[in-house]
Amino acid sequence: MSQRLVRRVALSIIALWVAVICGDYLAYQFSADKTGHYVPAVRFWRSLAKLGNSTAQFNLAVRYDRGKGVPHDMHEAFKWYTKAAEQGHALAQNKLGEIYETGFSENGKTVAKNIDQSFMWYRKSAEQGYPLAQVSLGWMYNSGLGAPQNFRQVIYWTRLAADQNFAEAQQLLGWRYFIGKRVAQNYDDAMFWLSKAAKQGHPIAQYYLGVLQNDEKSISQTLQSAQKDNSEAQYILGWRYYTGKHVPQDFNLALEWFHKAAQLDHHAAHYYIGKMYEEGKGVPKDINEALKWYRLAAELGNGDAQLRLENKLRQWD
């Protein structure tokens, strides 16, 4: 081995020692991936992992998971993820949440899907402030997986992640406010959160932000997507014609596009059809028909429709 190579390996090991002692996963990534010396790194982590260092246990699990420095072995990865998670390592806890959410089978051995375990580990990680786990926990509450459906918890955990400047959470929160998913529709809040995510380069946030800001390219793309049976695009077109947002107001076209989206189970489209019957816009006013569409929307999780039904339609004439 040349002196130059020996020096590079030595520097890599020193960097890895600092990374593990400091618990800095990003420093580990830089040092090992930069030099490509995975094998000595794995030996180092293994020795510390056996001594009970949770960061080393997690790093070792990642290498088995990705097959760098060791052959890919998901069961070995699972073993070390578990050891680290049981010691309170937030990233390892989140990873166990992911593993139990789907389960896996490899080389004749299986780790079964276990939603209760998935929920538990996501929650442990989320309570330590890990934003990816917070978003995942929100989706578990949204779907009623591991716990009863709780839409307040969906927003609570998504908001915690968004407040940490986690772009995916900001996009989800902005999207929810934009279409009224589990929250009352609010375009100002939608703009606020979508702008934050868009500044970080999140493509979906940039798309919806373009819709709110009258981006001509986004309008054209929306029409093309709607014509290809994209329910979200169909809903957006219906909403544009209903509100007159950047297009001439046309209730007949709004109803047409809302119906197309509703056929694909878009909850907000159901809500707006009900609203049009409530208001008599584009259709004769019909409270019973409005109630029918609000119920359909509520069953699909639309926050505005749920509020309408909870208030027993008090504002209706």
C-alpha cells in the first residue's frame, strides 16, 4: 500500500472517529462516501457498535442496508437498526417505522408487516423532533393506521415538521390548505406554506404556487393534465372557472370539470358540487342535493364538508 493511500485511509478513520463520537451522521456520510473506504469504516463501526454505541449501530445498519463495505443484508441491517432504536436513536426509530410499515422478505427469512410496531416507532422518532417521522406519523393518523383516524393529529405533526423547514411537510400543509383536505380551505395559508417549500426547490409546491399566482405555463399544463384524466388538474380547472381565478367565470364549465374529478373520487370536487347546489350556481338551488354531495365529500375526508355537516347546515336559507 502506497504512503499516499495509507495517509488517505488514516485521515478517513480519524474523520469517522470524530463523526461517531459526536454522533454526527452527516460527517460520517461525507468522510466514508468521499474517500470510498467503506471496508475499514465498517470495521470501525462494528467494533463500536458491539460496545453499544447507538450511532455506530445505526451507521453499520445503513451499510448493510445499502450494501457498501459489506454485502447487502437487510436482516443484518434490521438487527442493528433495532439495537440503535432501542437506545433512542431517532433516525433508527424512523427506519424501523418504515420497515414495519411494509415488512420485507429476503433469503427465505421474513420480517412481517406490523402496523402497530410501525406506528410506535414513528411516534418515538417524531417525539424526538425528527421531521420525516413526524410527517409519516401524520399520514398514519390520516389513514387510521396504528391508531384511530385523528385529523387534528395529522395537522399537528405535519405542522411540527413544517416549522422545522422540512420542505415535504410544508408542501403537504400548503396543499391541504389549498384544497381543503382535513382543514378549512385557506388560500393565504396555502400560499405561505407552498412558498416556503417552493423556495427549497420542491417541484409539487412550485406547481401549486404557480396555480395560485396565475402562472400561464401552469394553466396550460393543468389543462393538458385534466384532459388525461388527472383528477387534481380537473378539480383545479373547476375551481378556476368557479372563482373566475385567472379565467372568465363560468359555472357550467366549473360544474363540468368538478363532475369529472368527482368521478375519480376527488373529495374537494364533491364539496364544490355540493356548494354549487347550495348556492344555486350553474344548477337550480337544491338543499337535499347539496347535502348528498357534502356527505360524499366528508366521507372522503374533506374538511369544509365535515364542518358544513357538523354545523347542520345552519347558514342555509
